[in-house]
Amino acid sequence: MATGVLDRTAFDPALKTNYSPLRMYNLAMKGKPFLTAASKHTNLGWAWQKIFIQHGNPQGVTAVFKAAQDGASTVLTKAWNLTPVSLYGISTIDGMTIATASKDKDAFISAVTAQVDGTLDAVGQRLAKFLYSNGGGALGRISSGQGTATVTLTNRYDIVNFQPDMKLRVASTDGTSGSLRTGTVTVKSVNRKTGTVTIIDAETFWTTQIAAAAANDFIFAANGTEAGDFGHNGAGLKSWLLDAAASSTTFFGVDRSSDNRLYGQYYDGSAETVADAFKHGLFENMLENDRQDLKLFTHPAQSRDLVDLMGQKVQYVQNPGRLPGVGPDGAVGFETIRIVTPMGQVDVASDRYCDSNIGWGLYMEGVEVWSAGPFPRVLGEGPGEDGLFIQRQATTDRYEVRTGGYWNFAIQTPGRHVRILLPTPA
């Protein structure tokens, strides 16, 4: 190395110091209430993580001794075998930027930091969406316009999941079954007011690139022949807390059909006001739950309507986030609205990554993001890895920083939580 010239090797230690695990968590979790509130565990095993649940007590209980003996049974238990899935975020920096900044430490770190900060935030955004999802990976759905350059989303609030330069593919299914249609589009622009996604001029129309694209198709982040997010995601809230009785198909090794304590409570409040839907949904939860420290997570459009109904009775509360190894941390907290319900006082959190017509009443103990090591993080920094922060791409004049990790989501006791269908917001 020539005197006075700073290369990748010299900057690796400085960048590693700049990206401590705490800073990476803060970058990924900021502005994402549910991701922030969920407990974090970093010891997920590669094959699986066994999580036990007791969903019933021994039944040898009666007023007659012999009958109690005859009816004696064991405690009812199950064990979720939680398996890891991957989520990656790649930051790239061209060789010229590296070369021209190599004599200026601040310029070099600024060039890298802007890329890595944005990628960690993007990984956090995708994870925040997936935590509410069913594992299929869909980001939205086409309502109309597939025969033009601009499609309108079925739910305009899903536009939060899209931005320019994204590569997208579509499917007739939501990613839990089926396959992707052939072809890829590249996003030119999005309109966050109207919920529309426009592709780049060179691709003409959506159906020019994806001939079979149709109304009601689901949209996925993917590229070329790669499946991307299609079917490759962790089990979110929709997987754990169902809106209908569970089938006998096993879920992480458990047949959930015997008891809705294994797949959660559900209430349809779509024909009610949001306030009444929350009240009645939480009442269903109260019948199963002996704890009262629940939180409600819902879309900001529902919180807006709730505030309108409450008028001057609104009370705001600051909530801490949860970081692995340190517990509650106010540095990455979030604000909630406090309401009075049959469960006592409940805090309502607005989360733009939540479906706009669903509310989730969650007892937060046992609501957990599991990962193999810190997540998200810079890959290469873990035990047994190469230790390189920046890596040269083999076929281009670019460097890359790889972020992400290996994770999944679990709810230890689904029966303590409730999924509430809400009225469709304006």
C-alpha cells in the first residue's frame, strides 16, 4: 500500500466500529413499531429451534375421587420446530468512488455509510412487512392497468412496500403455493397518494415484460429467473394467528387443528366502527387470556379513524423497543394511543407495514424474532466468517457490502392473541 493511500483493508476496522450491533439494530428498527416491540433472540439453530407450548392442563378433576383417578391425564404440550430463512440486502459502491475517496477518510466513510445505512433500513422495511404476512412474500396486488405502464394497487396503502429501481415479478397466488409468471419489470416511479406503480419507459407495458400479468395478481420483489421473495419468507402474524379453523396440515411440526389455542383468536369487526371492532375483538381475547398487558397494532388509517371517534379523549404513551441482550431500550421506541377496553387500558400502535384492514391484539411476552446471530447485520462478521466488511465483485468494477441474516418469527402461545378484521379505511 502506498504511503498516504487508504484502501479497503485499512478502512475495514473503522467501518466495523461504525456499525456496531446496536447501531445496525437502530437503523433497521426505526419507524417500525411491531419489529421494534417484538423480543429478539440471536441463538436460532441451523436445523431448528424447539419452542415448547403448554395448551392444556391435566383433566383428573372432579368431585368424586374415583372419577378423578379414572379421568387423570397429562398436561397437553406441543413443540414448534422453528426453522431459519434468509433475508439479504446488498449495498454496492463503484470502483471510481472507492478510488477517488481513498485519500480522504471522511469521504470514504461517507460514501460507504450512505449505502449501508439505506440498505439496513430497506432490510428492516422488508422484515417489518414480512412480520405481518403469511410467509408468501407478496408486497401488493394488481387492481388494474397491467396492459399499460402503470398499475393501480388493490390497496393503495401497500404502496409503502414499493420504490423506484425495484425489480418485480407477479403470480396468480400469494406465494404460499403456485409459481411466478415469466418476466420481470423495473419500477420507474410510484405515486404514494394514488397507489400506482409505473415501470421504466424501455419496458413499455407490464404485459410487454410479463405477458400473462392479470388483474388480482400478487406482486413480489424478484429479478430474472430468481424467485426472490416468492415463498421464501418467515412465518408472520398471518401464519400464526388464523382467520379460520386450522387444518391438520402441520405448521413447524405441529398439527394445530385440535384447539384454537394453537392458532389464535379471531374476530370479524368489518361491519363495525374501528373502536367497536377493537372492543369486541379484545373481549374475545379476554375469554382466553389471564393477562391484561396487551398491545394493539394496526395501520395508521385505522388509528386516524380511532382518534376521530375518540375526540379529545386521546392519550399518548411512549413505548420502549426491545433489543437482544439488553431488553427494553427507549432509543428505538414508538408512541401509542391509549384506549380503555374490556381488557383495561390498551395501547394502540400505528404501523404503516400492517395491513390496513387488520388489527392485532398481542400479549408481547413470547412474540419473538429469532435469528442466527445478530439480525440484521453485516454478513462476514459472524463467528467462522471471513471478517470482510467490503468485498470486491468478481465480474464488475464494484465493491459490495452484504447485510441481512438468517431468521424466523414465533409466537409461543397463539391462543393469547387475537386477529381482528377491521372496516376498510378511506
